[in-house]
Amino acid sequence: MLNRTARLRQLSEVDQDLIRLVQNPRFARWLEQVNATGGCAHPIHLAGSTTTRDANSGEVLHQYDTHDEPGERLLIRCRNRRATVCTPCSRLHAGDTFHLVRAGLVGGKSVPTDVRDRPRLFVTLTAPSFGPVHRATADRELCRPRRNADRCEHGGISRCPATHDATDPAVGQPLCLDCYDYPTHILWHAHAGRLWKAFTDNLYNHLATRTGHARSELRQAVRISYAKVAEYQRRAAVHVHAVVRLDGAGGPDDPPPPWATADVLATVIPTAAAAVHLRTPYSRALGERELRWGAQLDARPLRAFGDGNDSLADDAVAAYVAKYVTKGAADTSAGLDYRLTHPDDITAARLSHHVRALMRTCWQLGGVPELEPLRLRAWAHTLGYRGHILTKSRVYSTTYRALRADRAKHERTASDATDEPGTITDARWRYVGSGHSPGATLIAAGIAEDQAQNREIARAEIGRSRAVR
């Protein structure tokens, strides 16, 4: 009864807010702002002004001030990549990611088109085992069959005679929480960036050995360019998918020497990964841990993903990477989408026992003096992983900033005086809030859905027109 009353009260508040919005004399302009943000779920509210003057005479050519806007504020996108936080902005981020990765595969966006002829591989590196976990099986294969030792030394199970499908919540969970090496799991995440750096350095060294070149000589002949995405497995361990491309020493504008082939690169990737060994800082609580890549590794030429059509394969890889970067923690075993301020937040969160144990371990290790530089408590919500979901080498392709600048320039109206030569622009802005009221949230969600449907219709029409041709 109380829940129903609360729901009715909530509906009443939403209705009242909708009436307030619609009756506002500036509702039409507010609606224009929400449309301009694509129906962003958590827009940023700014207040301020922009004044454009002639550089010589000082004459005011264009002026904009939020005093004339509804609520004296301007709404802009939150630009959150996570679909669980803001679907419209995550869709835009996915589009930018697709073009960023694709440009490094086929050219465009300031990248020469002959990069499609370079040696290019799609590489997957995984984390090592930190303890036995339940795994998805098929064809009646048992999860962890063992004839003996039904119990581990902690009294927990050491085998699992069940068959799990991919949707089984048990998949990825340790057979015994006490047997699982949680500290090493967290420290591996915290050093994932260094592990990748060591791997790429080893690639140069192993390429030199494989091709009979001195290391310094090889660095002057080839350059390894990459774009990589971090993905959380069901066991809550990060693994890395990367597009790796061989260029000449000058980057995308410089072709590699003839001996630098995809087959040569594929040969040295396993040995370069296996040679990575890092040691964590010594502490009395943990001692010293050795970190390395897992035994599971995959390196395939991009042509293996398609039917021989390189463009189709390239688009598929770029689309896969773009799809993953929009996933939030709620879609994976990545922890939470927000930082923790107290260990009690871990207990309150709706997480598996395994992920909770990882977060608690992360919080505990954050109090170890020798590990303080890792800032593990600040990254407990991501299980100690401190890197970006997507990173790339400097010259792999374009940047997010360049893509956003091109889009902003395209969206700018012809009457905007800020692009005129010989002008000076003075902009003063301040943050005044974020988000929507309950009624505005419903309107923004409807606008976002309409725009998504319009894009799907437009995409279908383009597909039909191409098919007719």
C-alpha cells in the first residue's frame, strides 16, 4: 500500500513538472536545446556569454548571452561513453570510436588510404589465471571434472561436474573464494598499462631478432601503431583487444620495408607477450608478486575476419571496438560506474560475491604504504584497473578531439561569425548544474528515441539505394 502511494505521489510530481515545462513561455526554445543535445540524459548546464569582435576596429560582430535562454542557462551534452548512464551520448561516442579505429585501418581523417595495405593484425591478450573459476561449456562438457579431491584445503569445492551455458550467473565465479588470488588479480589490473608497454617494447626487440636487425636499426626502419580496447571477462579480469599495424619509421605516411610482413609480426607476438615479466613493489603484507600475460593469446591477420573483402573485415573490427567502449559496469563484471567513498558502499552495491571480494581487496591494498602510488582506493570501483577503455598510439589515426571539432564545425550555422577571419572571440562560461527534472527526463527520453528511430530509417534507406545501384 505504501509503495503504491509513493508511486502515485511520484507520478503526480512528474505530471506537475510536465505542466510547468509546457506552460513556460520559453518552452519552445528549451525544446530546441534538448533536441540539440540529442536528448542527452544528463546534460551540463552552463551560464555565460560569447562575444566576437573585429580584430582591428573592435566592433562587436556577434554576441550570445544565456540571459536570454530559459532558466538563463545553456544545455550541452554530458559526453558520457556508458550506455547505462546516457544512451544518446554513448551512441555518439561509439560513432566517434568507429571512425577513429576505421581510419587507422583503411585511411581517411588525415590518414593515407594506403594503410590498408600495411601488415595489420587483430591481437587478443588475456590475464593469467588467479584461481579456478566456473566456465561456460558446450556439447555436454563438464565445467571442472575431477575424480578426486572434492574439497580444497579451505574446505571448499575443487570440482564442478555441472554444464554451464553462457547465461549462467555461476560462470566466472571462483570455485573457492579462499583459493582465489585476489591481491595478484588487483595488482595485475593496476599494472596493466605497464604490461602493455613492456609487450610493445618486446615487439621491437623480437622483430629485430627475428629479422636479423640490430635493435637501434629496427627502430629507425619500422614503427608499431595500435589502437586497443580493454574488456572485462566474466571472471572480472581485463583482457585486451588491439589492432596492431606496422608502418615505416615516419608513421602512416611512410610504408614499412618489404621484410616487415603480417606473418613476421604474427610470429613474434606470442614470444613478445611470453617474455613480459614485471614485479610489484615489495611490501611486508604481500611480499613481491610477479605479473605476466596469460597463456591464451590470439593474433590474426584482418583478412581472416571476412570473406576476403578487406573493407568488410575492417568495418567489422571497428564496429566491435565501438560497441564495447559504450558498455557500462552494469553490462559487464567491471565493478561500478561511480567511485567509492567508503567500504560500506561495496556492501550496498548489487554485485556478485566475486566482484565484491575484488573491490574489498582493492580497498584493503590501498591502505598498504608501499602501494600508495597505485591509488587503489580511488580505482576500487574498476577493480584496480586505472587505464582508459580505449587507447591508441600517437600516430595510429585521428583523435577524439579532432572528430568532435569537425562535427562542431559541420553543425555550426553559416551565420555564425566566430569562423570569420580577423576576429577575436571572448568566451566566459561557468558550470551551474546538470541533469533534468522528472518531467524533462521523459521529454528528453522521447526525443532521444525519435532521433534513434530516424537514424535507423535513414540507414535503411541508404542501404536500399545502394542495393538498387
